[in-house]
Amino acid sequence: MDGKTILLVEDNADDEALTFRALMKNNISNQLVVARDGAEALDYLFATGQYSGRDTSIGPQVVLLDLNLPKVSGLEVLRQLRANERTKLLPVVILTSSTEEQDRLQGYDYGANSYVRKPVDFNHFIEAVRQLGLYWLILNEQPPARR
Amino acid sequence: MELANVRLEREIKERKRAEEEIQRTNRELSATNKELEAFSYSVSHDLRTPLRSIDGFSQALLEDYADKLDATAKGHLQRVRRAAQRMAALIDDMLNLSRVTRCELHREKLDLSAMAKLIAAELQEAEPSRHVEFVIESGLTAVGDPQLLHAAMENLFRNSWKYTSGHPTARIEFGSSVEKEKHSFLVRDDGAGFDPRYADRLFGAFQRLHTAKEFPGTGIGLATVQRIIHRHGGEVWAEGAVEKGATFYFTL
């Protein structure tokens, strides 16, 4: 599992801390990169702005994407990521508070691989992170790197 | 001839005015609905987030400082957690209730007997240890929105399932009868029932006639059923007695 990065796009500091805690509780020790708004997420993914010069061959193994973000929304991040040749196959899990139908529809429409609602109960959250980790980091086969 | 024309003109003017009135009301309704949608959207996203923090960091305290907290302190934190989780459940229920009001009604011919059988099977499958006899009248059909009516029936069945859980065996019926000179459907159980003196509180949102210790729940089920039935232009009412079961009637 080591050496595979998880990109967490999350603006809420509490949720960031709790997600980190849940990953630790599940012994998921992958490197966690946190982007605190949509613009930062795009900078990381495309190696621009504060991340220019980043080695983009080290793509994240999976992107955990919140929808409500400042500057650039989660859906817009998703749209741009899917529109770019290099990043369009990245597994993206929308991890958000809402199950409003329009969010789910748009999420899947824009090409999310999965849509998971963040539970309030922290024990359930730990379990959700456990399942996500097991699936996206171990069971799921990564798309091959383009030559 | 002139008089007839004048009268016709007046009629036409009045009709035009009435039409404009209707169009204006429709625009207002549409605007209100959009506001409701935006409100629900905001509730969905924004209210749950701090609850997650409250629950999560209480749990963190319980785990990381377990040796520094005595039993009372741990008890306090557990209450905090339970309250946050309960609030989350209430928010979910409120959202579901508002969704029922907002969504569009699609009318189809529905086999209610088949729906009832499906729901009964699901309940039994979820708790195979319970001994419940389902008596479902066959051939009962109605015209209505399949999703909403399924939700209404499920709520009623779940209630009967819940309030008969105190007895070793139970009987839940789904049938029809003629009540108040109308053809109506009914869901009947022989469980805990309710005190008919408080019948008018049954359908109030979050109003309960039992404590959470006796039977879990937020008290939104019947309010949801009522809203769904009313949207179909029907009525819903209940009869019951303490420990003598309850019967819920509805028309469509």
C-alpha cells in the first residue's frame, strides 16, 4: 500500500482531521495530500501554481473529493480532471455530506467513480473509510499509465 | 344584441383576469418550491458537517484520553455523541419529509397487494427471528405515485412491525373496507396500540406517543404518510387502544 498517494480535497479542517484519523485507525499509511479548495486540487493534479514542478508520474491512487469547496467547486474539479488526457482516468470518490439527488446525478454525470456520503457517526465513518481503502487501494486495479 | 355583447365582453375580461391570477399564483408556487429546494440543499450540506465534528471529536476524546476520564466523564461524552447522532437522524427525516412535498407526482395503476407482500417479505428477511403473520388481501389496486405510495405503505408496515415487537407473536393485516362511505385501505396490527385520547397527535411531525426507550424512532413516519396521502387527495386516520393494536385507514 505504501508509495500510493491519496488526494483528499476537503476545505473543512475538522473533516480533514477526522478523515486522517479514520485512515490511521485503519492502518492506511499511504501518503495523504490535502487540497483545501478546488483551485489547490487542480494545481496539484496539473502541477501548476504552488505545485509546479511536481513529478506528475506520481499520480494519486485515488481522489477523495468533497463537493462544497471554495474557489472552484468539487464538480468543476471533476470536470477538468476528466477533460484532461493525463488525469481523466483517475479514480474519483465523491465524499460529501449530501445525498441530494441533483448532487448525485451531477456527480455521476461528470464522471465520478463512486459517491459516498460522510456519516455523522464517527464509527460508521471509520468503517466507510475502511471499505473505501480496502476497495480503492487494494482490490481495485489501477488504470495503466499511458505510454 | 348589444346587451349580450356587453355581457360577453365583461365575461371575457373577468376570465382573462382569473387566468392572470392563476398564472401569478403558479409563478409564486414555483418560486416557493425553488426556495424549498435550495433550503433543503443547504440543510443537507451544512447542518451535518458540525455534527460530524461533535461526534468525531467526542469519540476521539473517549479513545485517546480513556485513562484520564472517569466513568462520569465518559458518560457525558457518550451523551454528546448520542445527541449529535440523533440530530443527524432528525435532519434526515426532515429532509425526507420535505422531499415528499417537493417532488412531482406521477400517477400509475399500482398493485398495492403486491407492494404489501414485498414489504412484508423485506421486513421478515431483515429479522428472521420474529414470528409475524401477515394477512394480505389480494387484488387491491390503486392509482398513484409508485415511489410515494411505496414509502407510505412501508412506513405503515414498519410501524406495525415495530409496535408489535414487544409480543412473541404478531399479526399484521393489509386489506380494504368501506369506511366513511368511502372505499379505503387499512393496515392493522395487534401490538402496543395507542391511547385514543392522543389520536390527534399521531400524525404530527416528531410527535410521539411512546418514549424512545419503549420504541425507537423520531416520530416522522406518520407525518410522512399523511403528507403523501394528502398529496394524492386522500385521507388517513387511525383507530386503536392501548395494548389492543392499531388500525390505520387511508383513501386515495
